[in-house]
Amino acid sequence: MCLHELARSLNVLERVDASPFQRRARILQSIWREEQGIACCEHGKHPNARLLGSRLPMPWAQETLANFITTRTREVVRGEVCDSERSAGKLYGKPRIFNDLLSSQPLCFNLFGELSLDLELASFIMSALTNGRFTEVRSISFEHSPGRSNPQYTADRSAFDVFVECRTASGGRGFVGIEVKYHENLRGPAGVHKARYDEIADGMACFATEAAGALKSGPLQQIWRDHLLAGITREVDGYDEALFVMLYPADNHHVLDAVAGYRACLTDDSSFADWTLEDVIARVQAHSAQDWADRFRDRYLSFEKIDTRLGAW
């Protein structure tokens, strides 16, 4: 059996997957769904409905929050996503956050939900990932924007997937704004350029002049806009330190290549970093006896399951 045939057998042979990594990620999510004893989602109306192995059936997925890997994470989701008051103004993709196994929004909660309830562990991990630059984590929030469409900031609807407010090594106020990718390939047209972006970029003074065209185009523009949001949030809200992070699987070369291209546009990378999911979860596993990190790796990063299945045929 080849990868193509395995995808077909698991109801995840989709033309939108532009690379072997994307296909493997979709296959892995269908394997995880099978292991949980969850049926495929049916897409479309009978008699033309087809099964989607990387999606959970609705409304069951929303009622059970089965897309989330622990009881405590589900409680965080109930408070952050399902509570209409707390989620007001936040752009949670519904129903995708509940039923799409590949979506990066549920991944954010599956990785950072437990950490938001264990700030001591979160502080240790954040300090390790930033070489001691950011120390005590004060709070972790999701889909965070300091002011959507507010001209003081980026005058658009950009937000951080995860926002970690910290103390800095010198005792000041700092934050780490994180953009999380899993299956995404960063393809697609760039958004409308705003003059405000150039104003913020000039103030940050970390971009090469000759890189302006690349930063305004795909696939770099989304990274640039989030980085700009970090820069202007630091200025407007009076933070002493700010770091914008791209977080993604090590084998997602779409994001890896975009990050390399983005770094080439920087004259100063002190406000930008990229981390892999593998590195973050390995640090959690090394310093916590809780099994949620093992569940996270099993869900999102155990690609050896695919090789095992291919080898068994």
C-alpha cells in the first residue's frame, strides 16, 4: 500500500493537500479518530454524501468537545469559546474549532490549555524556550487582539493565536505572541496592504528596505502582519519586551521555507522567533509527569503510525 491508497482507505484523499506532509497530517488525524472510536463525518446530503476522515460529526463534536484531548482542556474551551460573553469579538472558526481535526485553533487549546492552568510549568517552558529572556508567565489567552480594526494598532482584524503575558528577566512587562500552524501551507493571495503597516514597520526598524515587496506578498505577508502587531502592541500598551513566534511542525516545509524567507527580510531578529511543536512538547514531557503532553504528541506528531501501517501491507 502507498500513501495515496492509505489516504483513500481512511477517507482523507483530498486534492487540497499540496505536499506529502499535508497528506500525512490528514492521515494521522484520521488514524487518531479511529483510535478514539469516532465515526467519520458525512459531508453533503444523501445520496451524494461522502465520508471525511479528518472531520468529526456535528453537532455531536460541539456537544462533547471531542476535538480536545483532556477534561481540563475542554473546561478551558467551554470558558473561552462556548461562553458568548468571553468569546465576544474573538474570531473562533465555528464549526471548524469543534469538528476539524486539522484546524490549528483546537491545536492551540490542546497545547496551551493545560499550560494556562499550570503557570509554574508554563513559566519554566517559556524561560527555556527564550533562553531566560521571559520568565514568570502571568497569563495565557487565546485569539487575542489588543484592538481589532483599531487604527492605534494595525487597523485590521489580526490577532495572536496565543498570547502569553510574562515578566522579563529584568522584572519588566513582556509578552510572547504566537501564531500556530499545523497542516497549513500558507498559500493564497495576500491581504489588502495598508499604509499603517509601513508606518509600524518604519518604527520597528528591523526590516531590510529591499524586502518591502516580499513582505507585502504571500506567503510572508501574514507573518509580517502578526510581527507588526507584536511591535505596535509593545509600543501602545507600554510593554518592555515583545516577541512574536511562529510555531509549527518540523516537517511542514511550507512554513519552514516561509520562515527562512522571512528571516532573510530582517536586519534585527530580536523580536522574532520560530519554534517547532516537537521541541515545545518535548520540553513539557521532560518536566511534567502529567500525561497530556504524551496525548498531544500522539495526536499531532506520531507520524510513525503511518509508516507502521504502510509497512504492514
